Amino acid sequence: MNRQHVADAIRRLVASQVEDIERAVRDGHKTIALNELADLNRQLKAFAAALKKAPARI
């Protein structure tokens, strides 16, 4: 996985979660928005952990 692939994967992940967060905020669901933010944080941490475990490619 090269830098562009990593960047694209992060963009897709974040875009999806941000849409959910924006929808929750628009609808006045603060708890749901916070849960979505926590989910995004969990997913980004998991992605980072997976990248650390992946063999380095040059």
C-alpha cells in the first residue's frame, strides 16, 4: 500500500464518519454525534495499528 492508497483510505473513512456526525448535529442528536466521533477515533487508531504491523515497502 503506497502513500496515495493510505491517503485515499483515510479520506474515505473520515468522509463517511463526518457525514454521520454532521447529520446527527443537524438533527440535534449530540450523543449520537459524540458516539460517531468516538467511532471515527477507534477506526483511525485501528488503521494506524494495522499500518504499523504491515511490512514496510519501498
